[in-house]
Amino acid sequence: MAEPVVDIPAGRSHDFLSLTTKPILKRRRPGQLVAVIVVLFAIVYGIYVLFTNPGFGWPTVGKYLFDKRILGGLVVTLELTVIAMVIGFVVGLVVAVMRMSDNWLLRGVSGAYIWFFRGTPLLVQLLFWGFAAVLFPKIGLGIPWGPTFVEWNTNDLISLFAAAILGLGLNEGAYMAEIVRAGLLSVSPGQSEASRAMGFSHMSTLRFVVIPQAMKVIIPPVGNEVISMLKTTSLVIVIGVGDLLYNTQQIYAQNLKQIPLLIVASLWYILLTTILTLGQARLEKKYSKGNALLLGKAQR
């Protein structure tokens, strides 16, 4: 391939060659240099304060980081997170389908559910479940305004752990419903119509066409909700559930080492949040590859 010919005006060749041979200089940015110096100074000073201020109590942090009470509370926190998210996703899926129904009654019921649980603070909902026995001392099965066949003590039926699960799960279901609905609506109706025209059944269309595409929209906010739920479980302290923060509080109530014990709890929360963030990134990468392989599998 012939090199392009550059037409240089007569008498200007010297100027042109001098411009092409000059080195390319980077644009000076003194503000960026100042910002780097300020940030480095803040990091160095922060590290200095962390290791020289005795108030942080790093020996106490090391002593209680793997304390059996802390680890026990950590297990309860993980249980609350997993169970509440499962309940929230199942409830959210059902409510999302109801919201997209042609039946006005189903749409109204689902809308009222979302309106109520998103409109009241989660802390208040947890307290209501924790003190449910005040409103209903007994829970039974029978005929309204008639005989009761079997009944239970409310405090025995709804333990503190169960109250925490109900409060967290039902509240999460309201937010999850909108996330799932947004994901399903993000898939063009033409995708389903084309899939059905190719002979796919309704379930195959949902499995191989709609859900894989919707997951790209659903996963990021669901990942955020899981991370948020992990930290939100600390609210169960108000009804006396022995999660990570509750057990931490019980320890520093005895030894008066508030800051070191709160650092212990924070380190565990940060570690778990980091793990969940990495897992979310891998799922997003997986579903960002598209659904060509799934479509091929469905056709076979």
C-alpha cells in the first residue's frame, strides 16, 4: 500500500519538519499533584493515628476478634441475612407477578402491600413483631366469632428470632417486588413473541429467554439488597436477638471497651461485605455474556 503524499507548501518545509520532530509534552496539572500530596498525607496521618492512639485498643481487638460470643453472633447474622433474603425474594416474586396481573384485585392487594411495608420504618415493623403478643396473646385456628379448635401462646409461636425473620423478610419482599418487576419489564415483549413463534413453550420462554435477560437488570440491585440486609440485621438488637452487634454490645457492657469491640464488629461486617461484593461482580460478569448458549440448549 502506497504511503500518502503530504503536500507541503513551498518555503514552509523547514517549519513543518521542526514541528514533527518536537517531542510531545504532557499537559501540566498542578492541581492533580497537589491532590495526590494531600491524599498521601491524609493516609500517612491516618495510619499514624490508628497505631498511636491508645483509644483504639488494638490488643483488645485482637483478643475478641475470634471470641466465641462474637463468632456466635456472626452465625446468627448470616442466618438472618440468608433466611430474610430467601423470604424476601419469594414474596417479591409473587407480589411482582400480582402487580403485572390483569386482575385489578391482585394489583390492588400487591400495591397495598408494597405501599405499607415501604411506607413504615423497618425498626417499627421489628418492634411490632417483637411485641405481637400484646395485640394477640393467643393465636389459634377456628371459626371466626365461634369456637377455637387449637391455639398457641403467641410468644411461644413467634420467638424473637422468628419475629426478626418476619420483620426483615416481609419488609424486603416489598423492595424485591419492584426489583423483579423492573427486571421482567426490561425484556421486550417481542422477545417472548419471537420465542413462542419458534416453538418454545411458555416455561421454556421464561427460562431461556426472559429470565436470563432480566437477570442482567435484577442482579445488581439484588446484590446491593443482600449487602444492605447484612448490615440491616443489626437492627434486631432492639428486640434482643443475639446477632453480631448485640453480642458485641453485651461484651462491652461488661468491660467498658466500647471502641475496640465496635471495631471488631466493623471488621467482620467489612469482610463479609467484601466477599458479597466479589460474588456479585462474578454473577454480573456471568450474565453479561448474553444468553446465546442458553438459546442453543433450548433449541436442542
